Amino acid sequence: MSTPFTSAEAQRAVELLASRPLVRLVTEIDDNGAIPPRRLASTLPDLSAHQLRSASDMARAHGLIRTAPGTGLELTEPGMELADLYDAMARWARRHAVPAPVCEFSSRIRHVLDLLAPSLTIERADGAEAGLARLRTLLIRWLADNPQVARVSEPEPVA
């Protein structure tokens, strides 16, 4: 399966998807349901106010979460699919004891995305390790359905 991603697009997608605050936000909502915005800080106390704001703004901008009246922040369909992708990556990483036999969920996600990143580019499309092929396919499908995540914005013209 070839990929339509440039190196910059692949790097942007990996950086966004591997962001610890984003991983924490998406998986918390997936595991426990909607979070009222006022309860965000107490639900994810390991993240600073800036990290929480940045993660929720980023997730909204990329269509991963929305604010539902009466319930709070909830996952959209792409957000639920991303949570499933995170689960698949974490299972693979746990089975292979990477990056360590015992580590944080978001570290496992970061490690798998870093392993997959080179195989996402046009130049290195066939570089994925055989064991990662399924995850690569799932990631490429998710990115194809959510192109805004990999899109690199054009630089602002200098006045």
C-alpha cells in the first residue's frame, strides 16, 4: 500500500498523534465517557492547564472531540477510531515490551508511531517492519480519512 504523505506531513501527523496530552485526553474520554469542561483539570491532574487547553483545542480543531450540551467533551467518530488505533498500538507495544516492559500508555503510543513514521513517507513506503504492517495499514487508513491531521499549512507571507 503506497502512501500519499510527504516527510513533512508524516512528521506533523506523528507529532500530533503522539502528543502525550492528546493521547491522555482521547483515551480518558474513550475509557470513561464525556468530561465536563470544568472537570478537565481534576480528571487529568497530571497535565498543566496549558497542556489541557492546548490538547482540547487541538482535538477540536482536528475533529476528534466536540462539546456536547449537558455532558461535556466527547469523542467524535474520528476520535473514537483514533482511540481504537491507540489501543491497537499499545497492545502491540506491550506484547513486544517496547519501549520497556513497564511504561506509560502514551510512551507506548509514541514509540510505535516513531517506528511507523519512516514508512509513512512516499520515499520509504515499504520500510515498515513486518510485525508493524497491520498497524501501518490502520494508521494510513485513519490518516486518509482524516487528512487535516497530516496537512501542513502553507507558511504565512511575510509583509
